[in-house]
Amino acid sequence: MAVRISNPCSGEVAFRQGLPVRRKGRGTGILSIVHSVKSNGGDVEFSAENGVFTVRILLKTQKYT
């Protein structure tokens, strides 16, 4: 299953080791997202281009027979 979520963002988003770095405050739970996706065998990618912040999540799905 593939999930893509995009939101407008103002200013530049800094990244460290592929993860967005928060500027101030409590953040949005990026590490929780990464942990949840990875613990379920998935992959996650964050990007910010042209005023749009995007997270892409790939999760394995089970076949039911």
C-alpha cells in the first residue's frame, strides 16, 4: 500500500539524515511515524519542494486466501 500526504509549507525545511528537523515547539511526531512504518516492514520518505512538504509511505500488505 502506498500513501502520500502533502501540505503547503512556508519557508525552507531543513533535513538531517533524511528527516525534517523541527525549528521550535514539540514537532509533529516524525520519529513516531518512522518507527511505526519501519516496525511494520515499510519505508518512509520526506521531502519539501516548491512550498510543498510531502511524506511518502510504503507498507507491505498481506494476501488473504
